[in-house]
Amino acid sequence: MSEAGGGRGCGCRVPQRAPWSLVAATAALCLVLATSVCTARAAPMSREEKQKLGNQVLEMFDHAYGNYMEHAYPADELMPLTCRGRVRGQEPSRGDVDDALGKFSLTLIDSLDTLVVLNKTKEFEDAVRKVLRDVNLDNDVVVSVFETNIRVLGGLLGGHSLAIMLKEKGEYMQWYNDELLQMAKQLGYKLLPAFNTTSGLPYPRINLKFGIRKPEARTGTETDTCTACAGTLILEFAALSRFTGATIFEEYARKALDFLWEKRQRSSNLVGVTINIHTGDWVRKDSGVGAGIDSYYEYLLKAYVLLGDDSFLERFNTHYDAIMRYISQPPLLLDVHIHKPMLNARTWMDSLLAFFPGLQVLKGDIRPAIETHEMLYQVIKKHNFLPEAFTTDFRVHWAQHPLRPEFAESTYFLYKATGDPYYLEVGKTLIENLNKYARVPCGFAAMKDVRTGSHEDRMDSFFLAEMFKYLYLLFADKEDIIFDIEDYIFTTEAHLLPLWLSTTNRNISKKNTTSEYTELDDSNFDWTCPNTQILFPNDPLYAQSIREPLKNVVDKSCPRGIIRVEESFRSGANPPLRARDFMATNPEHLEILKKMGAASSIDAEDGLRFMQEMIELSSQQQKEQQLPPRAVQIISHPFFGRVVLTAGPAQFGLDLSKHKETRGFVASSKPYNGCSELTNPEAVMGKIALIQRGQCMFAEKARNIQNAGAIGGIVIDDNEGSSSDTAPLFQMAGDGKDTDDIKIPMLFLFSKEGSIILDAIREHEEVEVLLSDKARDRAAILKGKMIPSYIINSNPEMENEDQPSSENDSQNQSAEQLLPLSQTVDLVDQETPENPLESHSEPSSPADMEEAAGFAPSEQKSSSTESLETPSLDGECTELDNQLQEQSETEEDSNPNVSWGKKVQPIDSILADWNEDIEAFEMMEKDEL
């Protein structure tokens, strides 16, 4: 592993100047470890099994890449559900997501060096010829400077790096004459106008044809950019300068990094998420290691590895010390305010931080890398994939998963660092989940909702550039790769740049601004770039001993012991009052509240933390009463369980989370609205009834179909064109009466999802569905059915096996023939909302007013600790009570000697001093990833 070898110091120790929070966390973990009992180490994986898994990765790549080339090329990306290419301007806009698309065959360029890593040298040679023949970089399209740099410029440079390597070996690419490098240079010059700012920070977007600010460019008016967007250029730009001798690229990238370093918050040494490119003011002052900042830190350390410039290492170590002091709360990584770093800025983590354990391996800090990786793995085991965001108590915050590779990346690096076969088993789980839940006939589809298993018509280029590369390398031995991977460093997009660039064209004019702002000494080089061969010479159970206390962290929530021990280090003071412990009837607690913000800066921080915890606790307690979405899975021919529709739950009837599932054929009720006694009871008897929304309460519909003998019900929205892609999902409420008599499950589908079932009935007559809390494994639900085995196993190698003959031979055909692609899973043409389950307090039309009385929002965001009013259930949307208010009222009633009203005034006066911070919390809860 090139990144981890040959540096100063040997990792896996606390730095000499370790912050007290890190010492406390380490002591806490030692206390936990001392009482834990380690189980046997994971059994080594045989060479044969590793080869089998490596071959499976190769087949999966062929499935994704082959379908892109067949159905999408020369488009930028494949839409795997509809089997066509995504072309900018021809599909409905997805907002910023589309900024990566520049009509330059993005997926092909991003996949170039992956082909070589996977030993597909002939395919690589063919792909390079296609790029040179077909790709145009002079398109009139506005693209992201950041995405174009890491995916396209990085892809061209990675392709060039391996092309010259193959040419030197003498078998392939003998005709190659640096054509990819010339394209990269052309693209580099197209990106340079973005740096035309007084700060040196680049504009976030540029027009490939017209540049910046020109009327026809349609860009150049932006004022803000993310820290990662401006700080993730040095590897590609420096490599371009070193390859070509044109120093301007590296100079511009260095200038942007210098400016970011100057603008860091000096007391905390942290950077914010968003910065003004003209003034250098921080627009968003929260700081973490995830979205918006992630690869800035990554490139500081890797720039040192690739370029050998000590200033990059000094800066990284300064930032890393701050990260471990404020952001790292093992096993969590939580965002904080750059000006008040002891104060958490949000109550959730995003999936992009999954890269950080891999970076910590490069740093040599193995213990927290193992801890965070294990926590993320536990989340994956619960949901099959890592949700786009999840809360600190491991609830789903944003349910999407666009097949991100960061966790696979960290798994690979941890395996290389530890040699622990446990990480091979983790990789095997990733492969199985991708094949079971994301594989579709035309590729791999992103997950729209990890809770239900529904899909999105999306396969990003990074899936081929990174996921298969890291998974293959995880299982490959040195002899399985045709070149020495140790001679290269990975960019953030996993493109390969040769380490010999550090000795090439080193006459770049540069300014070391680091020492102007911090006093640095040799200790800044400790704990960096370890020799992985001597990390664990005497303790083969080291990695496992760290993982063991965290194996139940998701199911049982984060252990409180770590927090308690850390608090004991507070210079002898009593632990701060936590919101979860607060009791309104406790005079001591009220006295502590009065002191917060008045006695000292520490008390002020405690007060702000307490208010944030109160807001989070209120939100969590409300969500405990809310029901998660459900799944409607079509399991009959020709769908065979691959169509999963996201459905809204009901507050009455059979609870699918407890009774697992209800299975049956569907039938439309008459009348279709289900508001009176059914006239076709024989049609719905023993089946799942389809009912149209409108004209009466949901509970009434449920009773009518239940009386007719239905075993379940699906309510379909009457608002034509509505979809869970764009509309908040509901949970159906009762009618204000006792609903214990309703025994069948009831689910709600928007019009778009409901029409998939209705169209299936028209085409296939008999349609069988599964109502459940989430999508089921096809192997389980289709057991005993006469269908092609590869549909169950998601393994096309089985396609050619002989199938049993039967009168249903027509079912034994390819998946492409069996599944009408016009009726695939949750086709998404628009950007998935930030939160698929937002509150929706008004009916969709006047005709819905009466029925809306039975509809309650499935998920709400709490922005304050004020109590919510609870309207009656006869004619109004139900809302969730505020648990804190109920608790305080109960406590007041039970203790007549306490008058809560007399205690309110001093607390209100304290709250007045915190309004600004409370508003900041509320805004951050609404921030997009």
C-alpha cells in the first residue's frame, strides 16, 4: 500500500501532545476493554475463496460496465432501471447532482484505470481509443469544477499513468503517444479561468466552452464554494504540471490551499463547510470530516505523500489534532462550530465520512479508524447499506444510498494495515448486499430508501471508478495485479498517480505559509505514515479487541460509559447536566440551569450543549411515535420481487413490523373508493384490495374491505402524477374512534407507484404482492417457484444452466425479457428530496379535505422545544405530542408542592441569551448534504 509506507514515525500511539479529550476517550475504551471478553479471531480466508470473491467482483464490474457501454455510451451515465443513458438536458434536472455531467462520456473516462487494475488490458486499450475518438471537451455546458477535476481530469491522468506503464511492459498500448495527457492538459486550461478571483479560490462552476462570466457562459455569479471543492485540486493539478512541465496548474492549486489555510479558525484550527470565494468569510461555520470538507483533509496528507512537501504534512497534522480534540467522539465523528468547537453543530452524520478511517490508516492512527469503521459496519448490517445520513442514535436521517464507495475504501485500507481477515468478511458482505439488493438487469441501481429497498434510476460513475477497484484489491494478492500498486497513490476518486512524480519538475514556485501562523516542531511529524508491516507484530487480536465493545453499538445505542468517563476528567468538577437526565421537579437541576451562561465560559458551553440536547431529545421522542415507511414488493411473474414500492404506513390495523408480512394477490374494490359496502366481495375475498383515496376516512375504507374478506388494503392516491419522489410520504391516521376492530394491514401509495401495480394487473391479470416493513430477499420469497435461479442468486453465471422443464417454460428466460422495463422499480427522474418523509399538513386538493382528517405526517423535524398542540382526531390531521411537555405536566400534577410556573421566568431570561445559537441549531437541522 503505497500511501502507508516510508514516512516518519511509526503509528498506533497517542501523540506527545494528545488533547485531554483524546486521553479521556482512550482511558474510557481501556476501561471497557478490560472488562470485555474477546472471542476467537476471524478464521483466515483461503486463497481459493479470495479468488472466488475476486472473480465475483470482476463479473459484477462486467455487468455494470457492459450495460453502460451497451445501453448508455456515449452518454455520461447509465440509467439502470430504464436501460438508457442519462444525457444532460434530455432528462429532468436533478439540480446540483447533474453538475458532474458534461457530455464527455463521464463513466467511460472514470473507469479507465479500473479496467487495468482488474486486468482488463484489452478492454482498456479499446476504451482509450473510444475516448480519443468520441469524447469532446468543448461542450456548451456548465459543470462542477470539483467533480470535473476529480472524475474527468483525474480519470484522464490515471488512464495516462497506466497507459505509459503498459507501454513500457511492451505488450499493450504500443501505439500510445500521450494522447490522454494532451486531453488532460486541454481540460486543465479550460478549468483555469475558474481561479480568476482575488482570493485564488475557484468558482464552483464553469462553462466548458465559454468559461466564466461571459453572458453565454451562464455562470460566474456565484459567491460561495465548499471547502472540499476548493481544496481538492492539488493532486490532479500538480500531477498535470509534473507530467507536462506547465507549472501554472500546480501554482493555482497551491494558492487555493494557502488561502484556505490562512482562513482557518485560529483558535480551533478548524475550517467551515462553505466559504465566500471573494472575501474569504465563512458562510457555513460548522465543521466535520464529511460532506463539504472531507477531501480537503485527504488531499493535504496525500499531497505530502505524492509531492514530498513538508508544509502539507504540517498543515494536516495541525488540522488532525483539532479533529481528534473536538470532532472525534469515538466511535462517532460529529460536526461542531468552528468558533465554539465544544458545541455540536448537528445531530446526525453523513455517509461521506466513511472515508475517514482509511485516511486515519494513512495517518497511522489505527485505533479510532477501527472504532469508526466498526460503527459504520453495524449501521450497514442493520440497513444493508449506509444511509446517506443517520442520527447519533443510529436512526435513518436521509434514507438514500447512491452506491457510495467510501466504506469499501476504508475496509481495504484497514485490511492492508491489520491483515485481519475480519475485513475480508466485511467485503464479502458488501458484495452480497450489492448483488441481492442493488443489482438489476441493466446494471446496479442506487437505493432510494434503504429501509424499504426501493430503487432509484441512477448509477453514478464513481461506482465503477472506486467500488469495484477497492473490492477487487481487497481480495487480490500481489500476483493478481499486473503492476505494483505500491508505486501509486489513490486520488479521492481512486485514480492512480505514480509516486515518481515527486522527483519530476520540482521547480514549482511555492510559498510555505504554514510557519507564519503556527509554531511547529518535530512533534508535528509523529504518528504519521506508518510502516504497516510492523504495526501489529505481537498482538494479532489488536483490531478485534477494539471492535468487540462496539459490536452492539447500533442496536443498543452508543455506550454511555465512554461519555461518563470522559466527563470525569473535567478538573474535578461535577459532570454537566445532560438533557436526558433533567427533571423539572429537581431543585438542583433548576439551580444548575440558572448558572449556565453566567458563571464561566465552561458553564456557558454546558448551557449551549444542554439546549442542543433538549432540541435533539424532543425531536427523537417525537420520532419514536412515528412509523417508518413500508414496502410493497411485487413477487409474481415477471417481476419476481425486483419491484419494490415505498409505501406509507397506517396508525391502525396489523403492524407489519411485528407480524413481518402479508402476502396475496391484488384486486380492485367496487366501489373503487371503498367508502361503502363492497359490491364485489367475491373478487377481494382472500386478496389485498386496491382502493382509491378520497371521499371518506381511511379507517372506513379498511372496515369495508375487511368485511368483504380482504386480507389487506392498498390505498392509491387520487391526485394524478403524485409520487414519493417529490411529495412527502404520509402515515394514515384513524377516524378518532376506536380502531382496534381493524385487523388487516393498510398501506398508502402515491399515484405514480400505484399505477405500476394497476398497469401490471392490466398486462398480467394476476399480480401477487408482499406487504412488509422492508423488501425481502428474493431467495426466500420465491422458494419453490419455477424461475431462473440466477434471478434469485443475482449471479448471471447461472444463466446458462439447464432449467427444469415445465408448462411454465416461458418463465425461464433472461431477466431482461422477464421484466418489462417500463414497469421497473420507482423510476426517478427528479432529484430525491432531502428528506423523503417530511411533514405535510394540508390535503392535496379541496376534494381531499374530509379524508385528510385521517392523514398524519410520517416524519417531522423539530426545531424548538416548544410543545405542539394536539388537535382532536375528528376532522384534523393528527400531530405528535411533545413528550417533554407531557412529562413536565405529569410531574407537576404528581407533586403539588412544586410550581413549575414560578420557575419559568429565570429560565426564560437565560434562554434569551441563547437565541442566536438555538437558531443556528435549527438552520443546521435543515442543511442539505
